[in-house]
Amino acid sequence: MAEQRDETKAIRIQSDRTHEKEHSTPMYLTSSFVFDDAEEMRTTFAAEREGNIYSRFTNPNVKEFVDKMVALEGVEAGYATATGMAAVFASIAALLKTGDHILVCRSIFGSSHTVFTKILPKWGITHTYVSIDDQDSWESAVEENSKMLFIETPSNPAVDLVDMEKAGKLAKKHGLIFNVDNCFSTPAIQKPVEFSADIIIHSATKYLDGQGRVMGGVVLGRKDLIDEVYTFCRSTGPAISPFNAWVLSKSLETLYLRMERHSENALKLAKYLEAHPGVEIVKYPFLLSHPQYEIAQKQMKSGGGIVSFKIKGELKDGVDFLNNLKMCSLTANLGDTRTIVSHPASTTHAKLTEDERLSVGITPNLLRISVGLENIIDIIADIDQAIIAK
Ligand SMILES: Cc1ncc(COP(=O)(O)O)c(C=O)c1O
């Protein structure tokens, strides 16, 4: 049979059926697995044969979720973690050591920023922030001990883009591990491996679940690198719960459909906001006015579900807008079926200094919308009345 399309793989990749011949994969809520005899136990522990030992190491539900993500991202191997931040940390801590240096694109999620600035320096792993606006300058930041290039595209929350082709070439030239946080796009929209990514990480809490239910993360990439991640995680313990992995594997069955509708709704909302007199500026990768529209066309199939915009006025206008919303949720998550509006300066990026926030475009009047799957007429109606009433 010809190789299946990704949409089909997201649905059809499945663990082996049990003797019950169930259609849908059952949950394997067990901490450990039994052996028929001492020799089977010895050889499994010694990795002389394949087999589950303990759910901190492997579990059938986790394996199914990881197998799907490996296939969808087009990589060799993966390891699932309890959260996206565990995936971010494991992808660095497992692969780098004291004295190593990382090039980090400055436009990243707030907690990742804390990892680079407060946690990794404790172990002597240093970083240099490079600007998303000037990718040509990145090479001058490479040092003799640079080992990794870490990026997020589109970035959270400003929806800026990194040219992955250019970044991948730079990483190759200097032997850097190219690590891409693909949380905002998912493999349904872009595949970093096509641009030489060595490691791809996800917060599965976002679009991979897509319904705001469970936390999760996954580190994917080259087998030799993922072997290191596995060894690190097996002993340090950031494993995902089998229940969460079961939910996530089910969620992936609808990923491609959901991402299509998220993108369709987001583009309609972005166009609407662009024409609104109460709005200063809108950023969305598939709007012609996005400064990196050409890059979006090159590496993304659609614009994704996140729109950022600046409301006309000051901080108070942004706060009034949020308080006026009647349907959209004020919550920390993104990538849900339900439209979510957040104010990055006072929430996800509050730990950055004001200068740091401004350097990545987070002004007090910046708002981030994770556009959901409700009827777009209802989404626009709620946002419209909230702008008008402010
Ligand atoms: C781009 C990005 N990476 C990583 C994370 C962290 O994921 P989690 O909350 O699952 O730990 C987030 C969370 O918002 C994110 O937006």
C-alpha cells in the first residue's frame, strides 16, 4: 500500500489490539508491567529485548502518542513529557553541559525566557539573545562554545516569524543543534524538519490537545539526540501520564481539521480587525501587511490560530476591552476550541522587564487572541462590541 497521508496517519497509527479486539485504544493506567520469568525481566531491564518495564520509562498510550507525532513531524524518534516546559528543559538539559552556549531568538514564551536567564546559568550554560528583526546579524553571535540554536516561530505572543531555512543553514554551518518550538503551528501547518531542524518541541497542552483538557509535551528529532533525551528523562522523571497521552492521541485524530478551521477563522478575524477604526495594528502571518508575509508563504500552509493586535489607546483601553468581552474567555491557555483573549504584558510575559517586553513588541496595549472554532460571526460580534464599548 502507498504511504498514507499525514491526516490519515494522525487517525490510523495505533497500538496493537489486545485479545478484546477493541477498535479504540484502551487506557493502560498502570505504573508497571509484569514479566513471565526472571530471565524475561533481566533481558528487558538490560534492553536485550523490547518491552515495557515502568510507566516512567515507556507505556503503550504514551508510545501511541509519540509514534503519531514522530510520523507527523517526519522525524526519527520522540519522548513525551508532562508539560511543554518539561519538553523545553529536557531538550536543552539532556543535550548540553556546563560551558556550552546557546543562541536564542529573543521572541520566545515567558517561561522559556526564565529557563534561559535564571535556570540554565546555574549550571554554567550561557546564552545570547538574537533579534527576530535582523536574522542576518545572528552569525556574529555564534561563539566557539555555541552548541544550540533555539527558536520559536510564530513567536508567542507577537506572532513574529523566524525564517527557518536561513536559521537551519546557519545551524548546519556552525554545527549547532537546531531546536524549534513548533507549538503555535503544529505539523499540520509547518514541518521544521524540512528546514534542517534537529529537535522539535511542543507544548501538547495547546493545539495537540486542542480542547483545553490536559497538560503534555513532546521532544522529537534525530534518534541519536532523542536517545540522550530518553536517558535524561528516564532517570529525572518528567514523564507524561498515560491518561493524558491517551487523550492527546485521540485529539490528534482531529488535528488537521481543527487547524484548518482555526486558520480560516483567524484570517477572517485578522482582516476584520485590520479594517477596524479602534485598532492600531494587527499581526497575522497570512495578512499581506505582516512584515514577514513572504516567510509565512514559504514555510507555513496557513496562518494558524493566533492573532495579535494593538488596541488604540493606553493600558486602560486594553483592560476595558478585556472586561467588556462577553463570550471570549480570559484564561492563560491557547489553542483551545474556545476563543481566548489574553494580555501578555500583565500575564504570560509579566516576569520580563519593561525594556525586555518592548524589545519583543509587547506594549501595554498588545492583546493576543487564540481564535477558537466557534462560528466566526459570533467571535467577531463579541470582539466588536468589546472594542466599541471600551
Ligand atoms: C510556545 C510555547 N512553548 C512552550 C510552552 C509551555 O507549555 P506548557 O504550558 O505545556 O508547559 C508554551 C505555553 O504557553 C508556549 O506557548
